[in-house]
Amino acid sequence: MGDNSIYSNVDGLFFLPEELKDGELYLDGLGYEVLKIKVSDIDDYQIILIKKDQFLDAVVLKGEPIKTKRFKQPPSRKKHWLDGIPHYHGQEYGLFLIKENDRTDVRLTQLTVPIIKKNADWEQSNELMKKKPGKKSYPVKSKRLETNFLFRVQFYEMLSDSSFVKLNYPTKEFIVSGKKFKYELDYSNEEIVFPDNGILVSILNMGPCDENGDMLAIPRFKYLDRNGDTIKTINNIYDVPLIALHPNKKNESIDYFHSRYSDKAEWREVSERQYPRTIGGPMKQLGLGYELEIFYY
């Protein structure tokens, strides 16, 4: 507090020495906002401090863990994946990992994001449609990704009303290209600890980028001639990395999605009716792989 500090008595009262009556006061009380005020502005000899919180944060003391266990969930790259259209629009996908035991601490040590790097050759499909209009189906070949995309991983906590708030954990970004189908992120030297009920691991496609991760200004839409008509369609619709899915549910984790392009959008739990379109079959679970360190007390 310094040599010029004055402490109040048990009733919260203090008396100013004569030499301070023309100066300023800095009032600092535990659990209250710091107040700066001129002595001449004090009205009726009372100063009211504003409470920060009704109570201070709880402090939990724990001893050494009884045992430590490691858990590993392999990633999935079956023939199920998310359609590329929502990715390009700014869809954020999350896997909520549940913390099932109150007597444990759980720490994420590694995350693996599986990507389907081959996509349909949409330009070839369009040419076939122009050559043979009226057909119900066309053979479509696959091709590797031509554009790099920047992905971001971040973490959220679920609140009591089932909404989510972003945790102050470090974010990681990685570049997805057609040269690699599995991206491993190491968190072993970081404290990514689960909140009380669990943690939401989110994957966000930031958009096209160059080989250094700098974002590119690629137009979202383009115009095409199809069957004599000019149509407006999403650019790069099939040159977007697709996140792989588990065809079967592996554990009690819950999937969520968040439409980033809508200002009022919130995280929504996945159901069969509301999940974005999938390819290869019904979606069961986001195909992320992860490793956990579990401490038992």
C-alpha cells in the first residue's frame, strides 16, 4: 500500500490527516473495484465502493493423484465426411468431451484432425452436364485439393444454461493441403485442462490461404453456363477440405455446430435433422482423434 496508506477500522471508517484534504484518494478493498476520487468531491463524508463479485472464487486444494491413466481415441477416416459447402460458408464444428468423474482432472495432450483430401472434380461434372443435358447422373472423378486452407482449433466451456464461452487457452492453426490427410497437434506442454463438466474442442475452417498461412481473397461466388442458363454458385465448392466422420458413435462425446456467418447463431447440439449434409452415410460422430491424461484423486 505504500507509506501513505491508511487502513479503515472494523466499521469501514478512516480519518484523513489534514495534509491530504486537498489531494486524491485511491481506495482498494478486497472484492471491490479500485476507486480514484478527489477529497473535495467526497459528499457527506461517505464513499461507496462497487463490488466486483458477491463472493470470491472458490479455491480447491488437492493432494497428489492416486493414479494416472492415459486414454487414446484414434481418428476416423471412413467414407463419411461433411459436405464442403458449409465449410466454405464459415461453419464451426465442435466435439464436446464429457468429464464423467468429479474426482478426476483431465488434460488434453494431443489432437488429431482427419481430412478427406480428395474431392469430386466439379468442373469435369459441369462439362459433362453441358455435353449431355437431361441425364439424371454423371460419372465424377476425384482430384486432390488445389487450394490450401487455414484451420483453427480452439476450446469452449459449457455454462449452466448450455451455452458456450471461449476458454482462454492458446489457439493453434494449421494449413491443410492435398498432400496430407492427418494433422496432429501436440498439447503435451500446455495446460488444456477440462472444466468441471467437460470441454468443447472446435475446428474452424478460416478460409483459403497461401503456403505460409496468409489468407487469400478468393471470391466466394462465380457464374457458370449450364444447360443454356447462367447460374451463380459457390466458388471452390468441391476444392474444400472435408473433416472425416466416425460412421458409428465411439463414446459419450457430443457433437455441436456453429454457423459463424450468422450474427445471432449459437452452438447447437447435433441431431439427425439439423446437422449439415453429410456424404457417404449418416453422420454419427466427428472423427477427431485425441489423447487424454486422467488424474484420479
